[in-house]
Amino acid sequence: MWYPLLKLCGIQIPRDILLEILGPSKVYKQVIKEVINFTVAAYVEQEALKVRKDLRIDQSYEDLEDQSEPDGKFFFESIIQLKESN
């Protein structure tokens, strides 16, 4: 899908081996989670936002996996809650 090597417990493992051992659904779900978390964290840092830890994604992982394409753009909708400023 996206990466030739994926990390599992900090160890880089070739994608084909992970797919064989864990199955595509689990591997893609983990990759999608990492992409979303990284992207949202980068946006929050760039905008200097103070946010709560809870993050909500409106789409299911299955929908996100279905809409993604190798080497294509990846879109998702997320809701982050800002902390109240005093």
C-alpha cells in the first residue's frame, strides 16, 4: 500500500511479511492510524493549538482503506477539541 517497510514494535519489517502474518486489514488499519496521528499532530504544532487528547475521525477505517490509493492523496475528516484558555 504505502510503505515497503512498516514498523512493528519499533522494528522495520517488510510489508509483504507483515501482510502475510497479520493480514492486510490489521496492517492497513495501523498504517492509517499512524498517518492520521502524525498529520493531526503536525497541524496542531504548526498552528500552535492547545488541544485535548481525544481525536475523532468520522470515517471508519474500512472506508478510509477503500478510498486510499497507492501514491495517491489520502483524505480524512477529524474533529479535535480545543482546550479552554483562561
